[in-house]
Amino acid sequence: MIVFLLLSLTVYTQESSKKDYPLQEDVQTIDGIVRAYYDVISGQAGQPRDWKRDTSLHHPDALITITGKDENHNPYIRTQSLSEYHESFGVPKSGFWEYEINRETQTFGNITHVWSTYETKKEKNGPVTQRGINSIQLYYDGNRWWILSWMFDSERTDSPIPKKYK
């Protein structure tokens, strides 16, 4: 009897830990997909991110763009596929938590642009280490939301976040 209970508990635990993506709460609303967008990137040092969940948020042809300025203050831009982004992000050696602190949303038909101001921290409840703005483009296919693309730029002394986006 005890063996049966242990086997049943093991099967239940394995089944309950499996997730079918996309999670409906992630893709049914703009709030849900933006919340999931931040959730998948955040976590403790050494913790692999849930790239399967992240992939379920993004359209198969999604484009990721990183922009900023290099050490010589020259602007740069790097575009990549979602899988290339996942590979470049890897498993962080330090904690990384990203939170939305302000949002402006514009929608027309089945497209939406989300202008999302963020803060990052190395510890979940630690001090803010960086701020910036994510520009997220979404598409509604009649059944769910998809992230088509996103790009970001981080705040710098020569490019502070305007007060209206804080």
C-alpha cells in the first residue's frame, strides 16, 4: 500500500509539473502576455529560464533587437531570432529580475504597441541596477496574442528616461 501511494504521488508530481504551453493566462490578454514576458526573463543566479514558455509567447518569426551605445558612445543595433537570444542569454551567473514600472499601449485592429518602462535588479528585493524602455509589438490572431518583436534601450546619463514614461 505504501509503495502504491509513493508511486501515485510520484506520477501526480510529474504530471503536475508538466505545463502545456502556451498558458492561457499568458496569451489571452495584453496584461497577461506582458506579465509573462517579464516573468520568463527574471530569476535567480544559475537558474535556467523557461525558454519553452517564452517561445510559446513569441510568433515563430519574432525578431529581437538590442540597441544602445558602446564604450565609445557609438550607437549600435543587434537583431536576432528568439532562439539566438535564448542562446546568448544563457544561464545567468548573477540574479536578474526585470519589472515593468510604466506602460503606454496603443492598439489598432489586431496590432498593439506596448511602450514598457522597466527596472532591473540583481536580487528580487534588491536595489535597482538599471532602467530602460522595452518597445513590444503584439499581434492578435483572433484566438490569442503573440509577441512579434521587441527591442529595448537602457537609460544612460546622455539619455535619461523622460518623466512621462516613469
